[in-house]
Amino acid sequence: MGGSGTEAVRGGTRAYIGSFTSGGGRGVLAADVDEETGALTVTGGSDAVPDPSFLALAGPVLHAVSETRDGAVAAFDVTGPVPLPLGSPVPVGGAAPTHLALAGGHLLTANYTSGSVTALPLAEDGTARAAAAVLTHEGSGPVADRQRGPHAHQVLPDPSGRWVVSVDLGTDSVRICALDPVSGALTLHGETRLRPGTGPRHLAFHPAGTHAYVLNELEPTLTVCRWDAADGVLEPLGETAVVPEGAAEPSYPSEVVVAPDGRFLWVAVRGDDTLAVLALDADGASAVLAATVPCGGTWPRDLALAPSGRHLYAANERSGDVTWFTLDPESGVPARAGSVEAPAASCVVFG
């Protein structure tokens, strides 16, 4: 579906949903958010880019990966009700980019199939220019069908802005890099090894910036780590299950989100098709599984917290919907409040 024309800048909270066009998705959808109920109302979309599976918003510009063999990033003007493509997609020099983030005046992508991270400088209009650097990961893991080589699954800046971290499912590790804001060069600073075969997928930081939580895909666990921003050191402290004993097998966790006050974190689990609630201690150094609830659909690929902190959203890829939940402020337990159709949904971001 496409859009045309110029629209006035919209007010209020907006949501953007990425999807797999190869799986029947409609590309990038835009939606208005009812901040009281959490309800989403889709206002338009664009299928101009294949498989825009992950999104990142920077003001009026929405960035999307194109998770294809010849990986690329694309930009959209989102000042109106329909996302409008800005120029042509830009190659990332890596295959199947599955995540992206903004840091140091650059757009960063984690390229799953090629096991690399790319830095693309941003132009004055907010769109990405040609790739400045590609850092290729090395290594493998013990799970033969998933870990024959590196598979970068996420890249993001740490809360201090001093470092870039990349989570690699194939090498059971998290890499810490320095990004040169002028040249875009990525320099490896250190690598934290996690338990072999866990297959780390995504990471989220505690709001205090002192701890990080690595969500593992190949085993349904969360690795709690201490984060030293001064020295750029990530230290594993222990693991916590994100599914109860006796849960359906296999289960593949996909995303972790931390509450702004640091009291809870939430995890989406595919296969088990649940959302897990974990309670954090006062300083964020330990996590305990407190509850699980159905995700409202099938195969929750992404989980996102509304800016208000009152609603949680699950992008259920196989059931083709985004379901929203109201969060209990005392227990952190989500209660299903509604859903909207979104075929092959893979990501939700807010702005």
C-alpha cells in the first residue's frame, strides 16, 4: 500500500509496526495511539521496501532494515498519516540486517546472516548515506544448525553513549565496540563470552545504567550482567529461566524490555507464546520469574513499552496482530486490552 501528498505534522503518540512482506505483511504501518486505553488505530502504510522487520525512529524520520540477502536500510517521512519513502534503500554491506539503532550520528545495523555490524553516517536530512564501516564478527557455537558461524542479532549504544554493544547468537557472546563519530569506524574493545549454546539474541539495560539483561534464544533464559560504563566491561552474574518448569518445548525468547523505574522486566517467548514478568531487586543485580501470561496471539517476535509506561505491546508474527496489555503498577503483570490486525508483524516502535 502506498501513500502520496504532503500532510501536516501530527501530534500525540504514534506507533509504527514493521512486518515481513515475504510472509504477507503490509510493510511499515503507522498508527495513532490512545494513551488512555493503549488502543492502536492504523492510519496508513507503505510496502515500498521488502521485509522492513525492524524499525528505529529519529524525529520525523523512521529508519527500517530491509532483511533480505542483499541487506539495506530505508528511510520514511512520518510527519503524516502514511509513511512516505525518502530516497532509495542504502546497502549495508551485510546479509539479512535484523536490527538497527542510532548512535554517534550514525545508523547501525546488526546483519544476522553475515555476522557483522555496519555503521552508516546520517545526512543532514536524517537519511543514511553509504556505509562507512563494517565490523565482521568471528566464532561459532555448539548448536550445529544455528551456530556454525557468527549471527549478529542486535546492536545498540549503551546508556552512557560511550560504547556500542552487539549481541551475537552464533558466537554466544556480546561485543563491546567504540564508534568514531567522525569516520564511523567501529573498534572492538572487548567480548563477553556467555554460556555455550545459549544463543544470546537481545539485550536491555537497567535504567540506572549499571546492569544489563541478555535474553537467550536457544535456551529460554536471561543472563543478568553487571555493566561498567567507565571501562566498557560486561560481567555475567547469573541466569534466570523465563518460562516456568514444565513449559511447552521448544521455547524461543525474542525480546526483553525493562520498566523505566527498574522494578520489572518483561520477556516475549515464542513457542510457549507467553509474556514473562520478572521482578528485579533494588539495584537490578538479580531477576526472579514472577508470572507468565498468554501473548494474545502466536509467535511474539517483538515486545515494546509505550512511552507512558502503562501499556505493553506484543507483535505476534504468526497470528498477524499487535496485541496491547495494561500493566498492573504493583505486580507488573500485563492484562490483555485489545489487538489490531498486522500480518507478519515483527516490530513496534513509538514516537
